[in-house]
Amino acid sequence: MAREVACRKCKFITMSKICGNCKSSDLTPDWRGIVLIIDPQNSKIANTLTITKKGKYALKVT
């Protein structure tokens, strides 16, 4: 079973070897917490976390 990994640059969560958000290959399986962004333009959470694209993000990436 494939494991979800988080991008160290933008915290986007993916199951592939390249981040679907920033195209980075700097991914880690060591992350905590999830936030789902559906409408980044109107989301206060997305604004606070500086997220501009909808998707699934980790709250803490190590």
C-alpha cells in the first residue's frame, strides 16, 4: 500500500514521487496534522498558512 508523503516546501500531501502543487521532489513521510482547503481565496486558514491552491496539506512537516 502506498503511503502519503508531504512536500517539505509547500506542505502539500501526495502519494506520488513529485509534489502536485510546486513540482518539488523533496518529500517526506514524516508529517503531522491535515488541513483540507476547498476555497483558498475565501479561506482565512488558507490565508494564514499562505496556501493559494486547493488540496490536502500537512500542518507540520519535519
